[in-house]
Amino acid sequence: MAGFYRRVAVPLLTGRTRSKRFLLVVGGATLLVMGLFATKSVTVKLLPFDNKSEFQVQIDLPEGSALEETERVLKAASARLAALPELVDIQAHAGTAVPFNFNGLVRHSYLRGAPELGELQVNLQPKGDRKRASHTVALDARRRLSGLPVPDGTAIKVVEVPPGPPVMATLLAEVYGPTPEARHAAAARVKQAFRDVPFVVDIDDSLGSTARRLRLVIDQEALEFHGVEEEAVFDTLRALFSGVSVGYSHRGHGTNPIEIAVRLPRLALTIDERLLSTPVLGAKGVVELGDVVRVVEDPSSPTVYRRDGRFADMVTAELAGAYEAPIYGMFAVEKALKDRTTAAPLIALSYHGQPLDEAGLTLLWDGEWEVTYVTFRDMGAAFGVALLAIYLLVVAQFGSFKVPLVILVPVLLTLIGIVLGHWLFGAPFSATSMIGFIALAAMIGAAFILADPIFQGLAISLVFGLASSTALTLLTIPAIYFWLRDDGKTFARKDKIPR
């Protein structure tokens, strides 16, 4: 090994010119390897998908849908998923949420409780008993559910258990603006841009579909004509839709009494001729309810959403297919927005923090991107502070500003092996990859975590980073040292090197 090192190192260190050429080659190789990020040959993601034994399917029907319709859609979806080879069982929850889980922390799915909302809890075999990872199974489930016959405006989402901090959605766009109308129009444009990107799926928004509603409006002229007081009309409506309490059944022994009320059955609460014929007492006699009220149909009010007290409309989506990290979906959506030539107002883009001025329209990227940005920003800052502290300590030790730079060069050389290792394994550069880059010397146990999808990035950074650093440091450090020497002496030739 020593002889091989001499045969390689001596020709590189016989003069400054060769040392400079070698350093240029190493620098060029570093830039070329970093270019794998630009070409998307190596992608960036907060954390890779974990291999869990469950996932959920959330189905949101249009507002006002009956519970029975939600149950029919859940049964149809379950029938399509029943052919999954890894399936153990499916639990259907119509009008209510699945038991509290990790996703419920941020998605607030445990609060889902309406007739038009439903969820499927899909339980899989243990990961040791199946060949496919849960993410691959979820992609298959999404493919099987495509084309499911559902009412217009229905949103179907395949929700996986996140490996790290849960977010409302992988891709989340918050639209801020001066008026509700401006926000709604901008959110519709953003949602259409989401649809234009092929690898953006499970698209939804916070507005939902506006349901139709029936309102009973009191006809003031009819009240005066029939001599009916408004109070009588309100009392009649309250009795019809809420019932009338007639007393309580006292059971004794300190037990709370049971209310005794007279109410119409649910099937009789439909606003029809029978209900409108309910008698109402007036000064001139008894009249029918339909004589003093009008039935008006109009759209219901859209959902009002606030984030930190600021009005905002949300557009959410997941990513599946070519790219599964939010940054690629963000750039693709932004390109789709620019490609749509329209006279609509421009939407400003923001990547962190709510806008200070809401006079114009602003699109703020949130979701997994916010966690990714904060994580890499903080770890990068901590890494920079650590390097600066090491540099200052070495400067104090050697009394030179050049020697510490030579010592810190191997840290940058590890990028060649780290990036190439991720490209070789087809793994994204994740937060654990960044940790491995920072803690490259921690090689203990790296061989045991190569197969773990969460810590794969850490292991790749450790193994391949150390390999490239070890191989190149043996040549790069002497080359830099020789280049920076001031005595003008050349390196001794092979035949003069003591053995």
C-alpha cells in the first residue's frame, strides 16, 4: 500500500504546477458531483418514507351529503383495496374519524365529524412478512382508487404515516389577499396549477364545495295581513325542528334526570307541503306556516380559515411519481402559474413567514417545505458555527491562518463520496444525510443501518463520505501543503525517499 501511494503521490507533488492541476481536478470533480442536485439525479427530501404497517384513506364528499352516501363510497373504495396482497383488514369510519394517531397531531383528523366525511384505516401485514414497502403499497392503493365513481367535488386522499414531524399536507400553499373574493379566485388559480403538474396528486382546498341550503324567510306583509306575531312563527319553527321539552324523569339516587321532549322524527324534518301546513295561531285565527314564510334556496357560506389570526385560503396536495419532495412540486406549480397567460392579478411568492402587507395577493409555501427549510437552515448554521470554532482553535494552536484551512479541506472532500453514494443507491439527500455529513467520523454501527429507510441517508453519508475523504485526503493535503510552501523546494523523488 505504501508503494502504491508513493507511485501516485510523488508525481503529483514534484512541483507546484502539478499540485495546482490536481487541485483543479478535485475542485472540478466536486462541482460536477454537486451538479447531480441541479440535474435532479440526487433529490432532496426531509425524510424518506418509512415502512409502516398501516395507512389511511380520507374521503371528503361535498358538504351536505348524507351519511348513507358517505358509507356507500367507503364500501366501494374498500372493495377496490381488498385485492391488495399485503392487506390484513380495512376499518371504515363514516361520519367520524379513525382513532387518534400520529397524523392527527397536525392534520387534526381526529376532529373529523360530519356526515360527508369518511375514513378507511388500512392495516397491512408486518413489514417482515411482505416484499413491498408501505409507500409502494400506498402508491398502488392510489392507483386502484383512481376513477372511483364519486359525487362531483369529492376529494380522496391516501395518507401515510409520516417518518418525521407531521404536517397538514406535503405540499401546502397558503393564499393571502385583501378580500375574500380575491383570495378565492387566487386559490382557484393555484389549484388549477396543481392539477397541471402530473406528479401532484390528492389535490384539495380549505374552501370545499359550497352546498345549497334552504332558508325560511318571514314574509312581513303576510304577517300583517293575517295578524300573526313573529314570536309565534319562531316558536312554531323551534317546536318543529328542535322539539318541545315537557318535563324530566327523576330517577332518584343522585342520578341526572332524563329530559322528556316531543320531537318529530328525522324523516319528517324535510321542508315539504306537510311541514308548511303546520298551523300558526294569529289574531284573526289559525293560518298555515307556509302562508307567512317563504322558502329560499341559496348557496351556503364558504369556510373561513385563519392562520395565526390572518385570513388565508389553503390548497393542499401530496406528491407521487417522478418526484416526492415538496421543493420540486413547488417549482413545477410556480412554472405552471407563469405559463398560464391571464389578465388576473399577479401572485407574489413567499417561502417563509406570513406576508407583512396583505394589500396584494401572496402565495406562501408551507407544509413539509417549512419543516425542510427550517431543518436544513438550522443544521447548516450549526455546521458553519462548528467549522468556525474549529478553525479558530487551530489558528490559536498553530499561529497560522493557512494551516487550519488545510486541515478543514477533507470536510469538503466528503461531499464527493456522499453525493455519489446517494446517486448510486437512488436515495434522496435527507436530514439524516445532513447529520451524517456533520458527524462523518461516527462510523460505529453504520453497516447495520444501511437497510433502514429512515437512517439510510446517515449511513450513506458516513460510509461513502469517509471513503472519498480517505482516498483524496492522502493526495490533496500534501498537494495543498506543497503549493503553499514558501521555501521553493520541490518534493524529493522516489529514489531519494527513505524506505
